[in-house]
Amino acid sequence: MATDGYSERLVVAWWIWPCALGAATLMAAEIHLGYDGLRSWVPYAILLPLTAGLLWWLSRLRVRITGGELWVDDAHIPVQLLVAAEPLDAAGKQEALGRELHPFAFVVHRPWVRGAVRIVLDDPADPTPYWVISSRRPAALIAALGLPLPAPAEPASR
């Protein structure tokens, strides 16, 4: 049974903010060197707010379960159509988004979020086989969906 009320916001990592704002400041300083007077400050007035706005916009994505549906930004699907889920660590996410990626899969990938969840669908009207969603708390998302965690793989014997 799915639990309404799960919510996770995939915000940009804190360390990206000073790096991006520092790069924008350096770009503005380069332009500043070419002009004098009031025109020299225009790049700062444009690039710094633009960079902050871009970082805020990248942080707007929300993964939530409400009303019996899984919502990822604007996309949503009823929880009844979800049959299985698998938490992915960084290496598993790389494989899932690489060689293993199905061409019809629905992917919401945020590079600054290490974990992810692969959710298998059972919807005869939809050709999408599964969703791959970035998540900082993959096990909590799977539990909120009411899906069992897969059994850990047993080590191969020699």
C-alpha cells in the first residue's frame, strides 16, 4: 500500500552554488576589464542574478506521492500500475543510464544526486517499461510506494 505524503526535492548540491557564482563573477570581471564607468558593472548585474536563477530553477524538481499517484515534476502515474522497484547506487545508476537503458524508459536524472530508483510499470496502454528517477533516499521512496525491496544478490560460489 502506497503512503501518501512522501516528498523529496532534488535541490542542487550546496557546493555547486559557490562554484557557479564564482564562475559567473569571473566572467563578469572579464567583461568589466573591457569597459569603464557604469557599463563595467552591467555584467555583474546580469550574470550573477541569472546564475542564481538558473540554480534555483534546477532545484525545483520534486518527487512526491500524493493522491495515490507518483509525481515526478509534471509526470505522474497511479501507484497501482507500479509492480517492482530497485534502488540504484552510483554505479548501478551509471549502468541503468548506460548500456541497460531501454529506449522507451522515462528518465529523470540529476547528476548531483548519487542514488536513483528504477520502477517497473505494468500499464498495457503505455509502452514505457520503467522509470529511472534520481533520489537521495531510494529505499524510502520504494517503501513509500509500498513495493518490496529486491532481495540482495547472493555471492557466486566457486
